[in-house]
Amino acid sequence: MSVGSVALAFVAGVLTSLSPCVLPILPLVLGAAASERKYGPVVLAAGLAISFVLVGLFVATIGYSIGLTTELFLGPTLGAASLLAAQGRDLPQVAASMLVFGIGAALPLLIIGLLSREALQRWRKQALSVSHAIKAALGVLLILIGAFVLAGFDKHVETVLVNASPQWLTDLTTRF
């Protein structure tokens, strides 16, 4: 496996973790991991890297056995890493490529998770003191949103937003 392939697999992993599909859920996942155990973010990152290796080996094995490339319905960066791994034609090389991809995907999670754990520990007492008020406010907000949806106002808001958005954005979001 060339240095360029390793670097490409690593960058693809980093881009996967920082993609618009993953980024919004990072606070929830990392917050849960960081609040449960001291090494929660480390275990999360290791599990992610190992799962990418296992998925890469599985996809490569299935692809070889039925003659497919490994860029099935996966995301573009994971698909590219799988395709890059499959070019090696041997499972140890696939495992190595996917491990580098997994490390690239896990590294941002690990860094953000460890930093957020420290911040959570500092703000914990303050957060606990206002948590009851926040829970009550969020409960009221959920009830209001439910009533809003039941009354059909969400469709009106959606129509207004679609009409106000530029045509290129509407085309982009409805094309597929």
C-alpha cells in the first residue's frame, strides 16, 4: 500500500466524521460517551475504527465473491476508501486501508470528545442547577410543536420557505 493510498484513506476518514450528515449528531454521541465514563471518547473512537475495518473486510469479501466493486450504497468517502482497499486484492491490505480510514474518522471524534469532557466537567454544577427549568421549557416547546403540526401550520411554513428559497436550492434538494 503506497503512502498516497494511506494518506487518502486517512483524509477520507476525517472528512467522513466532519461531513454534514455526521456533524449534527456529534454533540449527542460525544456528550453521552464523555459523560458516562472517563475514557468514553477513547472507547467510542476505537469502536468506530474497528467497525470500519470489519465493514471493509465484509464488503471486500462479498464483493470478491460476487464480482462487485465495493462502492455499493455507501457514502462517498467510505465508498472511495472501500474501493481503494479493494484494489489491493488481499484482505490484509483491505484491513490496513480501512484501519487507516477508521483512525482518520475516529481522530476528530477523539479530540472533540476529550475536549468536551473537560468542558462538561467544568460546567456540570451550573448545568445541573438549571436543568429542571430547561427540561420544563423543552417539554412545553415539544407540546407547542406537536400542536403546530396537528393544526397543519407546518405545511404553511414549509410552503412559505420553499417559495422564498432560491430555485437552485430547491432543485438541489429535490433532485434525488
